[in-house]
Amino acid sequence: MPGDVNETVHSGENAGDYVARMARAKAAVVAEGYPDRFVLSADTVVVIDGAILGKPLDAEHAQVMLEQLSGRIHEVLTGVTVSHGQSVVTQVERTRVRFRKLTPNEIAAYVGSGEFQDKAGGYAIQGLASRFVDHIEGSYSNVVGLPIALVDSLLHKVHNEGASESDAFWF
């Protein structure tokens, strides 16, 4: 379900605080309608030189983003929230990604593919843009959009709060 919230970055807010706030806010909106259910929410951004790159507005914006990332290291941050009843936990996963130097033709071809749409930073590491990445430090699934190991850890934490060891579950 979409957790429709105002996604404006607050003045002076750093990227980690922003994605954590977004994940909590989206989870809270959804949890209102499903108070007895587990709710998982996440928000991902790309950060370079302290600037937050969300989803590109259009092809031209995607091109500008890819030009910024070309030949440089950036971070992918995902805020993840898991809630169940009164139990709410949020954590931020950080992954460093280095792009090789991209040519203008490569950027134009990638943007022309349309794959940039609805992707933080204007690229999908699991798709055509995989060839742009020459190094990664951290969780690959975080760059795809959902850090699976972190999600598993948070689900267990929320489920096991107040539960006995015999109540623990495995997926």
C-alpha cells in the first residue's frame, strides 16, 4: 500500500535522518488502517557531495544525475521501518557505490532505455546500469531498493519484543 506523505526534505536535514523520517511516516500512515498487522516501509535516496538525489523528474533530470555520478563514489541510503502495534523500529542502511567514468553516449543510451524512471539517483543497479558500477561496499540489495538482511533483522526484533524464545519465527 502506498504510504502517501509529504516527501519534502526539511531545511538542514541530512540524508540519513530524511530516509528514516520518511520510512517512519509511511509506516505510520499504513499502520493506521492495519493496527494488528506487521507493516514494512522503506525510502531510498542516493547521496553525492551531501546532495540528496531522489527519483528523476524526467529524462533530462536523469541525465544530469548520471553525469554527477559518473566516475565518482556515492552513497545509497535506505530507511527501513517495521511496525506491529506499539512496537516500531527504524534503521538506515548505507552502501557506497563507485561508477566508472561514463561517456555522453552511454548516458544518452541509458536514459533512452527508460530504465531510470522511478529509481533513486536515476539508475537501476540490477538492470542495464550494472555495467556502470565498478565497486560496491555494503549491501547490494540496499542499492536495488530494499536491504533484505536489515529487513529480516528488524522483523525478528519487532516480533520477538516481549515474546519468549519458543515464540520466535523463521521465514
